[in-house]
Amino acid sequence: MDCRLLFLCVLYRTKPELSATLISLASIRPSVSKSNALVVWNNGAIGRLDDQQSIFCVLRAKFGVVDLIDDEINQPLGKIYNNIYKKYRHAADAFCILDDDSSIPDGYIDVFLAASSTCSVELYLPIVYHGPLLVSPIHQDGRRFHNLEPGVMPARQVNAIASGMIIPTTTLDKFRFNERFVFYGADSEYVRRISEHGGNVCVMATQIQHVLSTESSRRARLSDFKFSSLL
């Protein structure tokens, strides 16, 4: 398998047919996506993925390769990202990390290909909204941008969430994810480490909608597990 871009969608206690990410990927034009691959990682699986499900039939018609991985152990995200890199590093030019609740626009691949053809950077970042709220990228100190323009900037100026992040294989060759982070912080730490080595990011001219759990839980009591993970 050789592909320009490998999409990794990590499901957690979400049925594939209810995943906003998979639903939106199923709508991508096949002429654009056929040379790319999709890996669906069923994390902490409570039931095995059925490759005959209608959504996977649609996705196989859109992507050149669709691989399904069931994992009963609830793996740290950093470990999943590193494992996928190790398995597919010789096949993909870049990896796009996705949670199961992000809506990817149809022109997403086109925007990435255009950006990567004009600038060579360590990370490519979409502009991510949680409803009307801009959540990524933000300033490294946590402040939100008032007017965020697409383009290249030093990684030291930003923080970003993983969902939608596109990482060239050459970047992962040098920087792996820190596997000590369970579910929160692996993405922020990754951007920070790249910034410490003088890396750059490209903010792409595309927007995705993402359900950010830390924003959704502001009005609800955090579970002890989530609270300790955030700490």
C-alpha cells in the first residue's frame, strides 16, 4: 500500500455509523480520496467492528485501503499514534489524526495537498471550532486568536489539538508521541516539543467542527478519571 495521506480515526465507545468523523469521510469525493488510506482503531472495544457494515462499504468505495483494528485494551492515544506510524510509515507520506467526533469538509484533502505543495513544515493544522468557539490552534499560553489567518508560523506561537492534525512521515521519523499521556495532553506536548526544536506549522485554509470534551464538560461535573487525566 502506498498513499499520500493516511487517516486514522480512533473510536471510543462509539458505533461506527454514529461517528461524525466516519460519516463525513464517507462523503468525501472518491476521485480525491482513492489514493489515500483510512485506518479505524476501535479503542477499548466492547464489540468487534464488522467490515460488512454499510458505512465501511461506502468508505471502501472512497478510499484505496480501509483497515479496521479492534483493541480491547483502552490504549493511551500517544501509543496508538506511534503504533500506526510504525506499521504504515513506509506506505504513507503523511498521517491525519482524527477523533470520532470531528466533521471533515469535502475539500479537506485538496487543501492539504495545496498547502504541502507550497510549504514544507513539521505540522499542518486545520482551524477547529467547537460550535462557534475557536479551539485550535490557539496561542501557546492558552489565549484564543481573534483573527487567525492561514499560513506558516513558528510552532512556538501556537498550541493545537490532535483531531485534524496532519503530520508528515518525516516529522514522525524525528518526533514520536509521548506515551505517558493517557487521553489528554499528548497533542499539546507534541507541538511544544516541535517548537523547542525550531519547527514550523502551517495553518490550513479549512475549518472542521469538533466536539471538544473539555468544553462540553465545563457545565458538568468531571469524572475522577477525567480530572486526574487532565491534571
